[in-house]
Amino acid sequence: MINLDIKIKHRNWDEALNMLFALLLSTSPGEIICITGPARTGKTRMIEELIKLLCGPESVRNSAYMSSAYVLVDNDGNNGRFTTKSFIWDALVAIKHPEFCALTDTESITRKFDRSSEAAMKKAFISGAKQRKLKYLFFDEVQHVNYVGKGIEAPHMVLDSWKNMAKQANVVLVLAGAYPMLDALRNSPHLIGRQYKVNLPRYYDVEPDLNEYATIIDQYMKHLPKELIGDNLVEHTIYLHQYSYGCIGILRRWLLHAAVWAELYRTKIDLNVLEQTRSTNDDLLSIGNEIAAGEEILFNETEFQANIKDQREVEKPKRLVKKSQRKPFKAKPRRYEIGGRTEEDN
């Protein structure tokens, strides 16, 4: 049994976790904390860790009161649409509202859902959250609000509604999602200036990041069956980084695929197996475009803040992350030849 669903300790995770925990302890009810980053960097695991730190192990939590509640933002409507009414229902179930979570059979759930207005369900949530003494409300996969399908302004209108609901419920709202969430956030004037944004970034192709990525690869290697390991994968750090965009989730999935491949074909994981199991060029292009768009928004915000400081005659800070000269988001990324060399190296 090959299992790479493990907790990997690394620099970006520790920095983001420390920042988020400090913010959660310091912010006031009604304020908003946003956790963003590329897909597959561990945002959901981050939420799970924060809830443990805030509330303790689930086994010792008081069932009558809830310090935190977790709701997955799911596009479970018709044709994959996101619906606000269905979401509020999920939020009521998350806080274990007796009128909603006690229903078990499909007929009762359908009847209750059809007969309850969205406005009434929101009021029930606000009342229930106060009775539960809720402090922190986590909404995960927030980028799915972009599938609401009611016009270009709809996503940020949903976020405004959540902000008002959280304020009335007297809770700190935590929004977590991949970079497409940023479009809705920046189009919501009521959220601008009322949010703390924490980025859980990927690792870049600069020496400190590559060194950290090598330690991550080494940790995964220790959890792979020894009989499947051919090459020392740390020696292929640059190759693994390039075709995973420095995202740990993509790396984990890739190494798992490579291990299954090696076991099935009775071979060992080497550069050839990595080549066979990496993401396709089309998948890489899609992932890269999403990352590029999100990082452009984040970097533009950083540059804007720096310019404001510069106008006040304060020394403009250097960008924390050095942008690579490589173009990782092109349609057809270069393939490494077996042996780790490109055509340009020959």
C-alpha cells in the first residue's frame, strides 16, 4: 500500500500557519481573513491545523458550543452552478442547527429545503451561531462562487452577503480558496480594507526555494517503498520543480503516480518513470495560466503598496520573491532528455 497522504513540514507552511494563527487571535468579530495560493498547496490542511490549534482535538470539544465551523463552498447546483441557498443549508448543518442537521431522509430534507426561504435560513444561521458561541467561521474553496452564474457582479455580491452575515453573527470569517478567488475579492468594495490576506505560495526557481524543495522531496522519498526507488530523487529537484510549478500537492500526486507505475511495471522510480507520469502539457498550461493570473494580482498589490510608501519618502522594500526569468507558463514546456539535460545543454 503506497500512501503519500502525509503531513510534510516545510518553510512556506510554517510561515503561513504562524501568521494565520496570530491573526485569528488578534482580529475582531466581523473581520475577514483570506487564505489564498495556487491550487494544491495545502490550504484545506491549513484550515484543519488551525481549527485544532484554536479548539483542541475534536474528542475534547464541547458539543453544546462550537468555537469554529467549517463549510465547503460547493458548486452543487444545476449544471455545476453555485447556489447561495444550498450553501446556507450546508452552513446550518455545519453548526449542527437542530432544525436542519436532524433531518436524515431525502424526502424530509427536500421538503424542508423547498419550504424554507434563503432569508429565513440566514436568520436561522445567525441565531444558531450566537447560541453555539461561534468565534471562527471557515469557508473553503471560495473560488467556486465564480460559478454562481447570475452575471459578472454576482461573485462579489455573494462575498458581501457573507461579510454581513458574519458581522451579524459576531464571528471572524476566514475565506480560503485558490487564486481565482482573488477576482471576486478585488471586485468587492465592502471587503477592501476589511480583510487580512495571507498567501500560501508555491516554491520558486531560486536557490533558497529549490533547496527547501529538495528537503520536501527527501521527506516524500522516506515514505516511498524502498524497493521502488531507483534514482535519488533529490538529484532531480530542478526537473521535479519545473513540472510541478513548485506546488507540493502536484509533486505529491506525481510521486504517487510514479510509484504506482513502477510497482505495476515492476521497475524502479527513475527519470524515465518521472517523464512517463508527469502532468501533460495541456494540464501544465492550464495550471500555469491560473498561477500566473493569481500571482499577477498579488504582485500588483505589493507594488501598489510599495509605491504608496515610496510617495511618503519611505524606502521602497525589495520584493520578497525573485521572479524567475524562465517562462514556465508557455504552452509546450521543454522536456528534459534522459539524464537531466536539455537540448541547449548538449
